[in-house]
Amino acid sequence: MTDVFLTILSQSLRLSAIIALLVLFRILFRRIPGRSMYFLWLTVFLGLICPFTFKFSYNVSDLAIMETLSETRETAVMEEIRSTENSAGTASDVPVPENHPAPVSATDRTELLRSATAVVWALVAVLLMAVNVWKLTGFMKRLQGARDLGGGVFETEAIDVPLVAGYLHPRIYIPSFLPQAERVYILEHERTHLRRKDHIVKLAVFAVTLIHWFNPLVWAAYYFLSEDMERACDEAVIGSMGKGIKKAYSMSLLSLSTDGRGRYFPMVTFTERRIKYRVMNILRYRKPGILTIPFR
């Protein structure tokens, strides 16, 4: 387990700089389409779950230097072994007090610290996963009384914002107070999530985030991925239904943020700040250019 933890720690630290650069890039270039940023965040999380290293080719001189260093290291080890053997007889003559514990070397202390840290990491990760599974189970029970509207769409008073719930058999849930005229945009948005398997992607990304729970930059990456995932679906809705719906679509989103609720949702947050940011993105939406990363 220690080796697994050290591998995860190394990869987390290696990608922290990339995450920080992406956050800065996102702040400086706010007009970058959501689907492009979403794609970039996905590559970051792919790197977090699939450790990789860069390998460089060496020329002849580099290999010669490495061989010289290797020979020097071997010679030093042999000399240390001979020195130990020569002093063994002298050391054996020194009386050793009974029940005296053997001294702990610096290497042993380092290994103990690594093992203890790995255990703490694993326990916290398992605890976070258990808590979120418990919250998800409780939330799904709240949706059991939803009315079936057909086509995989359900209506309920138990929620304040539309969402997709379930993984093997995902369903779209909408609040009962949502006006009929606004449902067409909202349902298209949620169906876009389903077509792209975003509910599966977000679950996997959240699991990776819990594995890297000790790195605040990974939590930031999860937050921004979630935000850009929503922006990407908004852009898809406008692209398929036309720019003429931007105002009506924006108003329907703002109506969902008036109460500032949504804090009960497990793994998915849907706050006012996010909705207002999405509305700004919708109103300034333009057709993607040729340099935009394709993602459908």
C-alpha cells in the first residue's frame, strides 16, 4: 500500500503545476468555450488515474557517465562491506546490555513514517467514499415518489433544480414548479448530459478526487471540470436550438437560482455562482472557431 500511495503522491504533485496553469488560463481567457476546457480537465484526471513518466534518450557520452557513476557506487559499497567485516570481531567483544533495544536507523524511521502516512491516506479516502455513498443512498430515497412523465423524465417536489440521477438506469428529474415553457431547454440540457455519459464521467472523476483528497488543487480541478461540463452542455443546447433561445434559456436558469438552494445534492453542487457564470457564458456564446477543440 505504501508503494501505491507514493505513486499517487508523486503523480498528484507532478500534475499540480499543470492544474494551476489551467486555472490561470481559464481566468485570463474567459471566452474559451466550455467544451474545450472540459476536454482539458478530462486529460488532467486521466493523468491522475493513469500514472506516466517521461523518458528521454541518452547519447553515448551520457551512457559513459552513467557507467562510471555505477562503477564508483559499486566500489564504495564493496569497501563498506570490507570495513564492516574487519570491525565485526571488535564489535562482538563489546558487552551488550540485556533487553537493550536495537537502535532505529534513519532509514527505518523513514519507512515507518511512509507506512503510517499511507495508512492515514487510505483510511481518509475510504471514509470520504463511505460518507458520499451514504449521502447518495439517502438522496435516491427522496426521489422514489417522483411522477413518471415518460421518456425517462420524472417530476418531483423533492428537488429544486433539474438533475440526472442513477448510473445503470439514469433518469432525468425536474422540479414540479418548473414552467412548461422552460422545460424544453432544461430537458435538452439534461439529455445532452446523458448522451455524453457525463453522469458516469463525473462519478469517475469524483472518485479520482477522493483518492487525491490531500491535494487542494485536485479539488479545484474537480470544481472547474463540473462547471465547464455544465457550460459545454449549455453551448450544445444553443448550438442545436439556435441563438434565439439565449435570453429565454438564461431566464430559466436564473429562476432556478433565486432560492440559492441545492446544498443537499451529493457529489453535485448547483449554486447561484455557477448558474450566474453559466448565464454570462450563454449570453456571450459564439459559434466555435476552427481552433476550438471538438467535443460532442
